[in-house]
Amino acid sequence: MPSVITTQLPPGANPEDYGELRFSVTDAVNNRPVADADIRISAIDTPETTLYSLTTNAQGISDTVSLEA
């Protein structure tokens, strides 16, 4: 079962400025789940820096991460 990875909000941050993201990865040909898919999340202005690294489970689902909107 996927879990939720919570991020610590900076002091004074508004929780409404954050959202949750989870991936579902399927094979484009057979529409079957892809297990162990590597997912890397980075900021658009620093693509070389990985903020989160996720892997899908046997059902092709990643954990959920909280990200600033």
C-alpha cells in the first residue's frame, strides 16, 4: 500500500499553498501497471536537483508527496 510522505511546512507557511502528488504508471501498449518505475521530482528552475525520488509498487502506484503549489 502506498504511503504519504509529508514535508515539514516552513514556519508561517499556509497549508493551503501545498498540494499532494501521487503517480500511477501504466504501460502504453498493454495498459498494465509498471512496477519499480523510478520517478524523480525537481523544480523547474533547477532540474539537476532531485527534490524527491519515488518508486512505484507492484500496482504501478507511487507514494504520495506534499509539494508547494
